[in-house]
Amino acid sequence: MSAILRLSLLAFALFTTAAQAQSKLDTILTRGTLRIGVPGDYAPFALKDSSGNVQGIDIDMANSLAAAMGVKLDIIPTKWADLLPDITADKFDIGMGGISITLARAKTAFFSTPTMRVGKSALARCDVKARFATLADIDKPGVKVITNPGGTNDKFDRANLKSADIVVFPSNTGIPGELIAGHADVMITDNVETRLQQKLHPELCAITPDKPFDFGELGYLLPRDVALQQYVNLWLHTAAETGDMARITAKWLQ
């Protein structure tokens, strides 16, 4: 057998195998269930309440996506530090809950088209917010910056703060209480969260949320499956054009 013929047969075999491989979208439709992985500690996107139910923008969007697919929705708990290992291990189909689109994560997984533009800004008690008008003001000895472990807030702090003390707190939902109690001075997080927290807690103030420290976008974390990515992007485009996404977002941010 000639080398050219062997290469041709190998190429045909690889093409046939790829064509026969079932996409993640096919798997979801056949299974009849869409598994959404959420950390569940990031309002207004996905937050677990006292009854154990997870609510927020991305939960409503997930229900919309499941309805579009004609399948049931299953919420799978995960952690920020476990997002990539869990989606790689097929513990869930799509990650939601206010996930930042990053180049580091894109090495392992796909993303949907962006769902929201964000940037890191600061949150502090209103009585001390004047001390922390800039990142340079925050990055001073003795300033305690509190963060949840494993997410982009933690990574931003460690990359940009050289003099401030970084305090790791295990639950993102408990951080506003830590600020109010005076156990920490500042939280750096997405500006959309700083706006929400100042609404929920009158003692806290968002610091220059309209002029964030950096640029970022949120999106949905996907496995490396083109068919599923294309379907999700088409659904997002439709939701944006019909106004469904805007209505869901307004429900949680008003």
C-alpha cells in the first residue's frame, strides 16, 4: 500500500469518527435534562437563599434556555475554583452564575458570546469610602481587602495589590457582612455587584462603579463543543433581540 493511500485512508477514518461523534447538544436533547453548574454565591446572577433555592438573572436565563431546548433544568452546585475541573469532568453542561470571560479559562473551555460588560470596582462602608477612591488608595499597608477564593476577584487582588492585606473569606455571600462589621475595609468585585450590594446594604457604597479599574465581560462557560456553543449563541441573540434578556436583567437589578 502506498504512503498516499495510507494517509488517505487515515484521513477518511478520522473524518468518519468525527462525523459519528455525538455533540454535547445531542447528548442534552437525548437525555432530556440541561445541567447548569453554578457556584450560587454571586448576586444578582445566582444566589442560594435560606431555603436552598438558587435564584437570579442566570437562573432565569437557564430556565429560558432549557425551555428553548425542550428539556428539564437541573442546577448543579460547584465552586469558583472548581469550574474548569468540573466542566472538563462532565459534571455539568454549562457554567453560569456571573462567570468572567478570561483568556486563562479559554485555554480549557469555550465561552458564549458576552452577556454583560463589567469591570472591577471597590465596595466599602460609606463612612470610609473617601479613603479608597483609587486603586492606589486601596493598595496601602494596613488596608484589608477581602475576597472569595478561586475567582477573578481573588486573581485581580493578587495581581494588582502589593502592599494591602488580602483576606480570604470562604463565602462570597458573607463578605458584605464582614465589611459592615469592620473585619475588612474593601471588596474589589465586578461593578454590577457593587451597585447591587449598596442597594441591599445602606451601610455600603459602590466606589466609582462607572469608572472600573479594568475591562471585563461575563458569559456562559461551555465545553469544547461547537454545536452547543452555536446553539447557545443563537439563543442569546434571539433573547437579546426579543427583549427577554433585558426584561430578566431588569427584574433583578431594579
